[in-house]
Amino acid sequence: MHRDDYGIETAIATGKRLGACLRQQELGGQVRLDGTIRIGVWMLQDVVTRRGLDYVTNLCAQIESDVPGVSFDIRDFSQAEIYRCIACDVCPIKLGSHEEYRCIIQSEKDLFVEQHHNLVGVDALLLGAYSPTNRGSVNSVYQRFIERTRYLRRDDYALADRLAAPLVISEVGSNQNLHIRMLTSLVRHQTILHHPILGFEHGGELLTHDRMIEDATSFAKCAVQLTAGRVARTGAEASDNAYNPVGYQVSAAALAEQQAAGVVARLRSERSERHDEEQAQRIIAASTGH
């Protein structure tokens, strides 16, 4: 074991990551945000009649009325055109800001070309899905969507430090475990995981409505606190998570070249400046309560 540097470093990094998340939560309890936070809800699986979307829309509307400071941005991607990831050697195709779309796929028909600015602009995110017993009626883009988020992960974790969770409604007997797949995908983006928000439907009735409200309310409140903590960070705490392209020789060589040229340092300095600007705009006061 003492020769396993990679394993030891991974274990140490895991501890540091946990500490950083707890620090972000602590900071979030000490400050107050101006305005609302934006929670992205991305529907990735549904039936043609959009039954799942109806459930999700109603749920989010109730949470918005019950929890101050949150706004849900619901986007139905379940029937969208998503080109497949081709696993580029260099991904993203160039260095730049998170706000700039830099995947090699450039077709105007592609979902990510059209929606990139909305995806990276969220303060928290929910992956939505509806799973019926009749699989023949399902439109699912989940796997294709998740594979394409590779360019966001490799872009120094563009979605890092956002609260994230699955939001899945399943018809009893559908025998689905999509929420588990979602969790394993979300954690790779350095998000902060909330327990899944799960609904179970039978005979056209949502059996777990009250529990879904309870879990979604918890998610919304946690999202407000963690967003405040993320924005309030300063100095080293606010530095971006750097993606390390282990196993990708072309990517590693390109990154080393850009580091030597000073491009990486310049971009990270610009990201730090944008963070400071966001902090000045969104943090309005120290919190007087808990």
C-alpha cells in the first residue's frame, strides 16, 4: 500500500473535498444573498404526453411558494436532439471561460450548442425523469446527455460545488434504479449530493406526494445555503477545481503547453475576477440567524 501513491493521494483529496464542502456550508450560514437562486431542473426521461413534466412542474411551483429565495428553471430535454459524445483526445477543444461553449460538436441542432449558457448558469440542479411500467412509451436521453457533459467535467468541473440530486417519479412496478445511475454521474462533476427526491405513482395517483414535498423543500433550503457559501468564498477557497487529465496523453501535453505559456494562469485569474464580481453583486449582508 505504501507504494500506491495514486491511491493515497486520492484518499487525501477525498478528505480535503469533504472539508471544503463543509466549509462552504458553514460560510453559507454566515451570509445572506440578494435575490433568488436559480435551480435548474433538466427532464431527461418522460413519456410522450409529458406526464413526468406535469408532476415536476406542480412540485416546483409549490416549493417556490413555500421556500423564499428560490426559482426553478425547468427545461424539458426528454425529446431533444442530442449528438453523441465522440470522446475527443482534447476536451474541451480549447481553454476558455465556463460561459463559452467549447465542445467539438458545433451543430446548431444539438441541445448543448443551444442550451450551454443555461446549463452552466445554475446555482443547483435536479436531474428529472419519469419511469412508467410501459417502457415502449418512454423517451429517454439520459445516457446520451450524461456522456456529453464530459466537456463540462473536463473544463475544470464547470458544475462544481452546486447542490445536485435526482428527481425521479416511477410508476409502481417499473423496476427502475435510474436515481442510482444519476448519483454516480453527478458525483463525477464535483457537485455536492443531496439525497434523491423520489416519487411513486400507482393508478394515476402520486403515492408519495408529501414525502416529495419534504425532500424538495430540504433540497431548496440546502441549495440556498450552499450557493451563499460558494459565492462568499474568498482567496484560495474560491479557486477553481482543476481537472487533471490522467490517462489522456494528448490532453495532458496540451495542458502542459498552455501552462508553460501562461494561458492557464491568466484564465484562472479571470475566473477569480468574475467570482469577485458575482460576490459583490449577490452577497448583501451577514446573516443574523441560523
